[in-house]
Amino acid sequence: MLAVRKLTSYARQVRTLYLRNVPDEVMDRLERMARASSMSVTAVAIRELDAATRRVDNAALVASLPDLDIPTEAIVKQVESERR
């Protein structure tokens, strides 16, 4: 269950996300990540959520790219030739 509340901090609007029923294994991993990064668990969780949610628009971005009508085989051949 999630609860989201809007707060005003300084001159910009920020929201607070409360997470309940977080599995122990997830908390353990977050705590280890926080210790390794010298960060709080909250900061690590926000960083990880930020990274995960940035991928949501990738499909739309790729779909908006122009079709250059280059055969897949030509791309693979070029990549393989550059690896040698």
C-alpha cells in the first residue's frame, strides 16, 4: 500500500512517498547499498527509483526515431567488422 502526500519545500513542490510492507530482503539490500554509498536508506531508495523510472519513456523514444531502412544484417556486419 502506498500513500503519496504533496508538500511544499522551499519554492518547489515535492511529494512524499510512504512504503509499507517492504520485504526484509529488500530492506537488507537497501541498507547495504546505503552503507556502501555513505548515504541514507531514503536517499538510496530515491536514487534507485529515479533510475528505474527513467526507463519508462524509452519505448516511446525509440518509436519516435526515424526509420532509416538499413537492413539488420548490414548493421551486424558493420559491428562485427569493427570488433576485429
